[in-house]
Amino acid sequence: MGGPPKGLERVELLAVDCDGVLTNGEITYDQEGRRSLAFYARDGLGLALLCRTGVQVAVVSGRPTDIAEQRHKELGVAHFVGRCKDKGATMLDLCQRLGVTREQCAFVGDDLADLPAFRRVGIRIAVGDAAKEVRDAADWVTRAPGGRGAVREVCEAILKARGVWDQIVERLG
């Protein structure tokens, strides 16, 4: 899977899995059973820039989104679906609620539970270290692994396809 697919300029909703996409997939528990996750700062900037240009972003996870929500709300992410049992149905619901077509939606995943979402969106993206089945079903496999730049790679590609990346770099640089 070479580079980014055609159609990224039409993306109005980017939905991402959490564990293995926004993180490297490791989940740490302390003595009291509290869970912690680590997020990559460059992925966060990519999401913040995407949100500022009007693209809606959703985090869809089979696990609770409490930690991800705490981190990503400050970046402008507005939609969180945790403890999701059927990511395909969730994607249809998000598209309907947010007024976007399936073709205007992209989903970034890494493991088997993400395949139902892939069947419901226009652009299917797998992180570089995704399960083989997910990579095989994807329209695009990022060079970067989950939790280490894959989401940034996707955000940059969408912003470049929309023709706004150079202005963002000039403004921030």
C-alpha cells in the first residue's frame, strides 16, 4: 500500500481507535489498578491542526475513553465513544449524528475489532504495525506505527490533500 489514497480532501470525519493507534498498545496498571496510557505529542498536534481546519475527529474504542478524552479534549477532539462493542454500527451512528456521508469518513485502526468500522467508512487506514488482516483490508497503511506518528501522518495527508498544509507550516514556523 503505497502512499495516501485519493479522496482524503473529502474527509469530514476522522475516527481513530485508541489503544494501538493513539498509543503504542501498551496499557500500564499501578498497584491500585489505575490504568495509564502514553500519547505521542506529534500525533496530538496533528489532531489539533485537523480540528482547527474544521474536520471533526472521534475516538472510538472498545475500552473506556476516559484517559483519551482527558488528553484529546484540549486538542479540540469533540467525540468519544468508549466501551464500544460494534465499531461498524458506531461509525454509522456517528456519520448520521454529525451529518457526514460514509464516503466523507476515514477510520484508523490496528486490530481485528476495527474491521467492522472499516466496512462502514469510505477510507480505511491501518497503522504500520497493525494486524495483518487489518493491513490487508486497508486502503492505506501508514509508515509509522501506532502511538509513534501514524496519526500525525494521517492528519498531515488530509491537510495536504485539502491544500492547507503549507499555510499551516508558514503560520507556525
